[in-house]
Amino acid sequence: MAEAIDHSTLSRLVEAGAIQGAHIVGQPGGWSVMVRYGIHERPLAAQRSRNVRLFRRFETLVAYLKGVGIARFDVDAAGYDPDTLKTVRRPDRSEALKRAHEAAAYDAWFREQVQASIDDPRPSVPDDEVRAHFAAKRAALRQRAR
């Protein structure tokens, strides 16, 4: 497979007026784009995976190309098979989102508890008094243990 180009490279090529054509190719499960510039024809790559980017919906692809500045292209739908649209399931993301929501709920509960303690109208005892009180109790217990 030819080296793929990413979105930023495609944008720069369009700005430079170097794009000679775009060819949309139907794939099982979606649509890919082949971009022609100079003597090269390269597929558009996905941002993270660097694999050939596959658009599930034709309308999304058209909107993407028009947004980049490519309004004319040809389409080869021979390989397109809508029955093989893959639904990506990400149980790992579901679990991560569940943990994030639980953490946010715990954080909110914890902050409420701290604020309730701060707002408590009962008088508080300064730390040094409490330390002195319990130091005296420990000393008394040590005295009795001898």
C-alpha cells in the first residue's frame, strides 16, 4: 500500500493548489479517499492509527472533503457493501466511562461532606488543646500501667 497522507498534509496540499483530483473508493463497510497530486496518488489516513481512513457515511465524507476545499471528485462504488458496516464496540471505553462517573460522584459526595463539616455550627476544639488532652491521658495510662 502507498504511504498514506494525514489531514494536515491534505489541507496544505489543497491550500497550495496541488491537488489534481480525489477518488472516493467504496469499501466493505464504508468509503475511503485516494488523493492525486503530482505523480502520486495516496490514501487519506486516520489521525491516530495511520491506517486508511474509512468513512461509514458517504454524506460525512462529502462534508469532510468540501470542508477541506475539495468539491469535485469521482466515485467508485463497486466495492461498497453496506451490509458489512461494522459497529465498533468498545467495552473498555464503557467501563472507563463508568469508573469516571463513579469517581465524579464520589468526589461530589466527598466535597459535600467536607463542606458540611466546615459549615457545622458546633464549637470546635483547637488542635493543640486536643493534643495536650490526649497526651495527658496517655501519661495517666502509662502511670497506671507501672
